Amino acid sequence: MAERSTAAVDVADESGGTDGKGKPSASAVERTTADGSTDHDSDDSASADASGISDTADEVRQAPQPPELHSGHKLARRYRLEECITRLDGFSSWRAVDEKLRRAVGVHLLAADHPRARPVLAAARSAALLGDPRFVQVLDAVEENDLVYVVHEWLPDATSLTALLASGPLPTHEAYQLVTQITQAMAAAHREGLAHLRLTPGCVLRTAAGQYRIRGLAVNAALRGITSDHPQRTDTEAIGALLYASLTHRWPYGEDAYGLGGMAELTGDSLVPPDQVRAGVHRGLSELAMRAMVNDGATASRQEQPCTTPEELAKAIAALPRIRPPEPEFAAPPPYQSPGYRQQGVYGGPVPRPPAGPAGAPTVTTPPALPGRAGKVLKWSVSALLIAALGLGSWQLADTLLKGGEPPAPDPGQSEIEQQKQPETAPTGKPVEISLAKDFDPFGGDPTENSDQVGNAIDGDAGTFWQTMYYNSAKFGNLKDGVGLILDLGESRQISTVKVGFRGSTSADFLAADEDTAQLPGSLNGFSKVSSGSGTEVELKAKKPIRTRYVLVWLTELPLTEEGNYRGRITEVEVLS
């Protein structure tokens, strides 16, 4: 056992008050959080932490109350407030609708004269500049009249770690993915000078695609006035506590928190390694949790030094042998049965029995048809007819090829979209009018990628462009397979070529929906690949003209930008018939 680190108080139960003895109330159960996920313990509904808060108790009591707004109120004639999620400590949080882009968003509101209004604005603007897709993005930070508000993404398909842990500890591979992704994200944030300081289970979200995202970077701490002299150490210990809870289904400190039982009744003030709390815990992950949480020089094994920064923790994770996902379970095949004979068009089925005769009657066995010489004659006749048919077919195929024609059979290597009914006309090279362009991100937590810039790709001006979000590698930070633009042609039209201009050499695919598709596909499965290419001026050509209404320009590899990250930029798209 190791002694509990005093620095870990900052991530203890947020609902415990100053004495740490409080428990979450029943009203806090199943409350919706400000990111759109359902949580048992809303991060925004808890009181301020006991330590690390710059405001005094008198200052908090005298802070301006949240503005008295109601559902239906509009901010900047754009953000319509729908539901108040939290009203706490001088600020309120809402679920809202961005009427311009027609999507759900989250909004934090404060009075402009609130003592934390300026720090909140500064934190939100700094977090927005990070542009890392592993964090819930800040979309806007505004001071308007007597209000300050911060607008952020709303992830309706995400589930908080609090809700995930409600049913038990995470599987070993899932806990490994959690600590790996969260640590790498926080290491990237600290390299840019940003800290979270309030990294709790309610702030960690798992999307439907299996990616973990962090909400409230810098902003959650600013809303509550939380500061730290050692921000990297504070965030590292918080990551260790999340890993500990994921492995043991216990909150590592004394009191209950986030729907998890504390350790006071088991260990008192001592910190016990996860593999001593629950059987079957991975030894390497258990030691990682202890190295992240204990920063006074004491660790579970006393052989490894503690990790005091997310960067050090990321290196320790990389040194672990890779933890592979469990092998998929396949259903056992049915026992083998002899196929038997073909009887009445049924292969392998039961052989029908003749109707039973009177009792004691002898069983009559039907002899095989056409025995002896007649059967041999029939067999040779059928063989001769087959040989003649094959010879005739070969002669016709050779004649067609010599005359410059093509064999009638389709190429088995073609995609489905190329094997559909082809138009009789040849490519004309004439531009096809694009009725609508829409960004397409089916693998992201938010299915949009800078929707307000889409029109720049079809405005006829090569000086403007639509761009993706920032990513940490050319392969979208290994977070998704790609993003793209869907081009709606208004009706099914003949297409032969898609010309795309990029800023920076970019790899892309030309995909198209089936000819009879009448509605905009909602997933990548609704499209078939036609061709691929890469460069700055790319012509994506079909082998033969096709007919479709919906064309997808699908970016698969991004260029390095001048800012040192990766993002795709389309200056102009043209479709030719």
C-alpha cells in the first residue's frame, strides 16, 4: 500500500462539499449533462471543489446570479435556448439549437459582471484555438450586452464514463483504450499551455464509434474558479483516478463519488493498487494507475518513478506490451450431416419413403432409371450436345472480339456502381450543375465539418475553400477513415469526371450513390467507389459514364499545413457529364 497523495484532493468527489462527507442526492441521478450524454452524476450540476478554488465563500455568495432566461430565448439571433441543464454558482448551462446550421449545441451563460466572466472568455477562446478533435470543441465565445456565453458541441450519441461505469468495471482492452486516448489528448493540450483541472468521469465521453473525447478543457475550471500551482500534476492524477475507477469499479479515495463506492471502509487513508482490490485486473494497468496517482515518490512496486505529467504517463503507456482486444466469439457450426441424394428438388433433405402398404406386404424397391445400354446411349448423347454448345459459344465470342466488340459479360473487378445500367451516350465533358453541397463526417462524434464553409467549394472562386477540422496525422489522427463533401445534382444525371482542387497534396476517392437513390445517404454504405487520385488538381474519372444524383468526394489522406497540423482544403469542385 502507498500513502494517499494530498494533491489528489482536487479530483475527489465534487458533490462532497468542503468536509468530503456528502453523498450525491437522488435528484442528481440520471440528469442530462451539458454535452448531450445521459449521466448519473452531471459534471455541471455539482458544487465547486473543496480545494483549488480562487473565490472565497463570501465572494461566491455575492456573485451575480445567472441571468433569468427562458426556453425559446435567442442569443445573437441564432442560438435558441431549449432546456436548462444546470443553474449553479452564478452561471447556467443549456441545451440549445443553432438555427443557422440546424444542429444542437451546448451553451454556458454568465452575467457580464460576474467575477469569473473574463477568465471564462479567455479559457474558451484558448480552448477553441486548440482545434483537437479529441476534445469537445468550443464553437463560440461572446460578450453581448449584459451576458457572456460560451457555445460548444453537443454530442447526442456520446456516453459519459459515469454512465459506462454504472454497470461495472470496463473490460481490460477498453480501459487501455481509455487511458491511452485521454493521456495523449491531455499531453497535446499541455504542450499548448492548456490544462483541464477538473477531469472527472462526467467529462470523459465515449462516442458511438468507440473514441473517447474530453469536454470542458480549461472552461469547466474557469466557470468554478479552480486554479492549480501544478496543473500537469493535477491532470495526471485525475487520469490515474479515472483508470483506477475503470479497473476496479471503485473511486480510489475515501468517500463515494460519481456513483462509485469509495475506499474508506476497505483501506482507510491508504491507497491500494487496483489488482489488490479486484481479481483479474491487468498488472501493467494497475501499476500505471498507481504511478499516475501517487506523486510523493511512493508507488505500488516502489520500483518505478511516479508520472507527474501527461507526457511522462504517455511514455509509460507506450512502454507497456500492447493489450489486444478479445478474440471475437463465433457460434459453433452445426454438426456435419451427409447430404444424401437429390430427391424431388431437395438437396441433402430426408429421402421420401413410399407409402406403407398393408401389414406384412413386401417392400418394393424402384430400380434406377434407364439401366444397361439405353443409359449409356443417353449419357453419350448429352455429352455430345454439351460439347457442341461450348464450341458454338467459343466461336461466337472469338468472332465478336475479332470485329472489335467487347464480351457481353461484366468485368468482375468493377464496383457495383460501374456494373449498373450504363448510359448509351459517350462522355460529353459538359459541366453538371450542383444544386447543393453538404459536409459529410459519418465517423465523428459531431457529424459535421465546418458546415458554414461548404459553399466556398462550389462558388467558382478558387481563392476560397472549404476545410476540415485539424488532425494530428495525415490519416485523421487514426480517429476516422475520412471525411468529405456530398454533391447533390438535383436529379439523376450522367457523370464521367469529378475535378477537385486542393490546397496541399491530398488523396481522395470519387464515390457515387446508386442511380435510383432518391434521398441523401446517411452513411458511407450508401455510396460505391468509382475511382481514386491524389495531388492538388485531381481528375477523378469513371471507366464509363454513370448515372447518379449524389456524388461524394471522400478525403482519405490530408496534407501538412503551415500551422504544423493536418487538414484538408477543397478550393473548388466541378462535375462533368
